[in-house]
Amino acid sequence: MTLKTLAALLLAGVSASAFALTPGSGTWVKETTLFGLQDAYTYVPKNAAPATIGQGRALMLTLHGCAMTASGNVINKKYNWEDTAEKYGMVVIAPTVPSGTTSTRSYSGCWDWFGANPAARPAMKPFS
């Protein structure tokens, strides 16, 4: 499973009200998807209108570091996601690396953002 697929599944599991133009609770809500294998925390701001009138809400997907969790390192460390969500009217989703062995999880609990075979990708050239 690629990270794009995982993100799509997370979004499908998040309640539709998160993207509505109605106010949220202004608190983190834990949601479990993928048959109990994937925990994600969703923050829907209290303000009713997104920053850009006439547009849907923005979405911020934040990923924790290796050997960390969304609840322990993203939410509880206070990285200011709540204030940012309120300011811009965006929904924030903070998933935790899936339990068990998956194609998006490395042995040390890291997100596999670089893919299963990074050596097969074309070389990146630095900007000059």
C-alpha cells in the first residue's frame, strides 16, 4: 500500500462533517479506520467559515517522525496545529503509523514516504 493509498483511505474514513462548512468541536477526535489497524486524529476548527469564502475547507495531513505516535508527538507536544487550523479554517489529520507490518511502515515505526524502492527513482538534481 502506498502512502497515497493510505491517505485516500484515511480521508474516506474521516466523517463528512469534517469538511462541511459547519463549525467543529475544536478538539482532537480519534477515529479508527482500516478495520481497526489505523488510528487517526482529526481536528475540525470551531470557526464556521474557511479562510477562503466560497471554497471548501483546506486539509493538512501531518505525519509524525520515526518511533513516535500522532497522539504523543503531534497532538500532545503542542505544535500549534489547533491555532493554525482556527486561523485558516482547515481540517488537520494526524495519523499514526499502522500497526503490524505493512508496506507503509518500516521496522522502526517510520512512515515509508520514500516508497518501497527509492533507488529505482530517477536521480534528483539540486536547484542551481
